[in-house]
Amino acid sequence: MDIHERKSAAYRLGLITLLVLAVLTAVEYFVSIYTGSLILLLIIALIKAAIIVNNFMHITRLWREESH
Amino acid sequence: MSAVTTTHAPAHAETQHGLPYAQQLRANRLGLWLFCFSELFLFGALLASRFVLWGNTRPDLSQVMGLVATSVLLLSSFFMYRAEMGAAHGDRSKFLSGALLAAALGTLFFIMVVVLEWNVFGLEGNLFGVELFGHLTPADGVYGGIFFAMTGMHALHVLTGVALILIIWWNGRRGRYTPESHWGVEATAIYWHFVDVVWVFFYPALYLMGHLVQ
């Protein structure tokens, strides 16, 4: 994969992540209105946090030999 | 847009501490993650207090305001990610615009919490039937106490994050970062996303979970 493809893939990942987070935020809003399930809301929050930690915060860089 | 640099990290280059750059970067990353981990104890304690003191109840807060503030912070995280990717790929215009938008949205979030939700100026009004200003005060028992403690501590971190973003934006304008060396941008991005992760748990805990108490 050349540098331009890597760049496009990185921006695409950001956009997809934003869309998934937006959908999950809407889902938790409606879950609270229609069911009010604490467990479900907690699970959605955990999924959202995991997505941010993995895709935006790049936690995997911690155990990879990856420089700038 | 500046040219995209194709060279990679100068893994052999030494830092001011005499360590190879790649090794210093790993140490920096570990240090920052440990800092975030230590912050989890603070925010975790606040979250635990909410469940102990509020139980399965919540105060009457504007649902629309909570949802909009959450969306603003998510969008801000997205632009911070774009800024970091811009710096990593030598795309200066994306870096600068992303950082500026992230800071602007972070400031908007801060204003929404302090001016609208806290209602520090004691204002009243609504927009399309949505009440704009909150009515909870710190003196309103456990509801006021927990709400102001959680949003206050988070808002303080938002303010710090906005200041850091503006610093990297200013440095970026002066050409301080390259695709090979932009730890300042990466660190700020990680911190900013951490602030977002905290809100991911605070938002449902404050606005969505539990039965409404009038």
C-alpha cells in the first residue's frame, strides 16, 4: 500500500468511526426513552469507548514497534 | 496543501535525552497511557458516586442539550483525528483546519455545559420548545452535588484539552511538526480522545440512566 492509499484509508477510518459512534449515540438515546435498560446503556457505552480507544487513540501502538 | 513526505521516522536519530527517537517515542506513549489510566481512578470514583447517591434515578435535565453536547464532543474528536492524520501524512492544511475545528467544538461544548447547563448567568429561554438553560444548582442535594462535580471535573479537562490543541495549532503554523516527528500532536490527540471517552460514560450516567425525579 503506497502513502496515498494509506492516507486515504486513515481518513476513511476516521469517517467510518464517526458514523458508527453517531449511530450508537442515537441508539442509546432511544434505548433510554423506550427501555431504560441500564445494562444495555452500559454495553453501548463500553462499545463506544472501545471504538475510540482502538481507532482514534491507537492503543495498539503501545505494543507495536511503530515510530512516526 | 504541502507536499506529502515519503520518508519514515528517523528511528536512529537521538532525542535530547540521548535515547533513539523510536525508543523515546515508546516511552512517551507508555507514560501518557499511564497518565490516562491514573485519571480513570478520578473519573471512576465520580461515576461510582453517581450510582451510589442517585441509584436508579436521575434529575430532570434537558435531553436535547445532552445529546447535542455529546454530538459536538464526538465531532470534535473526529476533527482531532483528522488533524493528527494530517500531521502524520504531511498534510498541513488538514492538520491546521482539523485542530482549529476540534478546539472550536471543544469550546462550544464547554460553553454548552457552563453557560447553558450550569446556567451561571441565571438566564431563561427556549428554542423550538427546548429549554436552553438548566435549573439544577450545586445546592440541590445529591443531584446538584454529583452533577456539578462530574461535569465540572470533565469541563476542566475539556478546557485543558482546548488549550493544548491551540498550542499544537500555533506550533504547527510555525512548522514545528513533520510526518517524522509530531509527538506533541499525537499526545494532544490521545488526551483529547480520552476526554471524549470519559464523556461516553458520563453522558448516559447523567442524562439517560434511571427514573426521572421531579
